[in-house]
Amino acid sequence: MLVLMMAALGFGTVLIIDVGMTLVGGLKLGSLTFSELVDKVSDRVFDHDVPEAKKKPTTPVPKPRAAPQRSSGNAVEATPTARAPLEAPSPDAYARDAVVPPDPEVKAARERLDQLLRGL
């Protein structure tokens, strides 16, 4: 019995609110209806009236080439591709030859730390 009463109460509440909003939505407020005014306010609140930023055109990403197909048992040889004129240095040579300028902030922090340690 309680479940039936709760279902009837819920149905009646939704029905009254729906019919009431339909009647109120048709009311004219100047040149707009109430429902149009509510839509405009919700668009303004949720920023639906702001134009979207122009999207940058995307450049198509080249697809990797498929392996050459064999035709009637004959192997198709791949054509050589152009390579960079110089080979990359080994990691040891790169680390040895890389010149990293000292960071002035790190140097100042070390001097400050040394000064604090001398004061102890």
C-alpha cells in the first residue's frame, strides 16, 4: 500500500510540474516566451553562446609503407632510401663532447650551502 501511494505521489508531482512548465513556458514576456528566456539564460550560464575557437587544420600523418608483395613466387627487391650523410655518434662520444654550461642558480645554491656549512 505504501509503495502504491509513493508511486501515485511521484506520478502526480511529475505530472503537475510538467503541465505547469508547459503552461508557464508558453507565456509571452515581450517578444519572447518564458521557455525561450530560460533557454537563453541557460545558454549564457553554460557558455553555449560563446563561439568555439577555430581549430587548426591537421596535417595528415603518413601511413607506413606495407611490405612489398610477392607476385608469382618472385621476390621484389626494395629500393634503397636516402639516408642522412653522417652517422649518429655513439652515446659515449656524445656524452664526452656535449658541452653543458653551468647553471647560475645551481652555482649560487652550492655557494650558499657551503657558506651555511662553514657557519656550523
